[in-house]
Amino acid sequence: MQVTFCRLRTHQWCFILFNVILFHALLFGADFLEEYFLHALPYVDMKVLEIKDKARKLNTEPLRSNLSKYYMLSQLEVCKGKSIFLLSLIFSSPENGTRRDLIRKTWGNVTSVRGHPILTLFALGMPVLVTTQQEIDRESQKNNDIIEGIFLDSAENRSLP
């Protein structure tokens, strides 16, 4: 029995060669990447594990015992005894009362999705004006969804403590 090869043109040989190289790159490329790139970075995983371990060991009891020390307005009763699936915490400027009302009337009004409870709260700092603080106090009494931190919320101070 005699085997004969058909005559291939140059572009056909290039196509076959390309496919063979591509096949080998896909077959052995993962091993190459793992050996030379992933093993070079083990300290990243250890650093992440170290940070997670420190976070787990962090003692937050002193903070929990006296929340009123850090917040002017806190809604402790809102979460007490509830199983909350999703907490939507919206950072707002003290002067944006109308925007908070719009959120409450639209997408912030959703309290559950497929039986899973959702809670929407607004986080803000202290306003510059006393009249704005009085409006926030009334808004908080009415809606029970405002958490106000003890820091001045102004254009110059946009970072949380």
C-alpha cells in the first residue's frame, strides 16, 4: 500500500502550522502561566489572609456598647430583632432633604424582594446651619431612616472619620 500526500500550497501549510501551535499553546499554556506567574505571587494571598484574620479578631464591643458617642441620630430600633437580607446605605448631604424624600417615594420604598427584607437608611454628617439640623431632626422622627455622624459635613470635609 502506497501513501501519497496531496500537494499543499504555502497558505495551507501556514494554516496547519498555526493550528498546531495554537493547540499546543492552549494545551500547555495554562501550566506555563501557573508555574511562572501564579507561583511568583504567594505573598499576596498570605497578606489577604493576614488582614482577614486581624479583622476577625477585632474587638468591636467597646464601639457597640456606646453608639450614641459616635452618632447624633442613630436608628437602633430599626434593625433590632430583624433579619435583613439587604441593607441599602445611602450617603447624603444634610441639605438634600428633598432628594431623600424622592428616594423614599421611588426605589427606596421597596421593603422586600421575593420575600427577602430590604432596609434603606441614609447616612449623613452634621450640617453647618442649625435650621438644617432641626429639619433633619423632624425628618428623622417622621421616617426613622437617618443615621447622623458626629462630624461636620461640608464641602471642605468630605471624608468620613
